[in-house]
Amino acid sequence: VVWVARATALGCMLISNGLMMTMFTRAMHLSSSLAATVSTTSCNFTFTALLSLLLFGEALPPLWWAGYSCIILGLGLLANGQQTPREKTE
């Protein structure tokens, strides 16, 4: 029974890492490397927080939320700064 759980966890890890690398590579082709890296990092923090809350009932400290807010704010600024002048006027 233990080896089945370990094999399942290993399979889930390999699939999730493969999907992450595929999506990251696609994002690198569609946008700048900075935007892709920040987006991937913020998604990683988001899903880690949600899964830790749902699976383990872990409460995150206010300092974590402050850091997460800074990352999301930076992502918004980065996305807004990448618009061309024509896109900003429309």
C-alpha cells in the first residue's frame, strides 16, 4: 500500500513538473522572459498557498501575504508596462 502511494505521488509530481515546464516554455515564446518568470512564480505561490490551506489547513502569516501582495502588484505593473502606446489609448 505504501509503495502505491509513493508511486502515485511520484507520478503526480512528474506530470505537474512536465506541465509547468511546457507552460513556462510557451510563455517564454509569447512574451518576455521577465513576464514569464514573474507569472510562473506568482502562480506557484498561489497554488502552493491554496493547496496548503485545503490539504493541510495551514494558516499563512501576514508577512507571507504582504510578500505575495508585492509580487501580484509587480506582476500588474509589469503587465501594464508592456502595452504599446496604441494599446494604452484604446
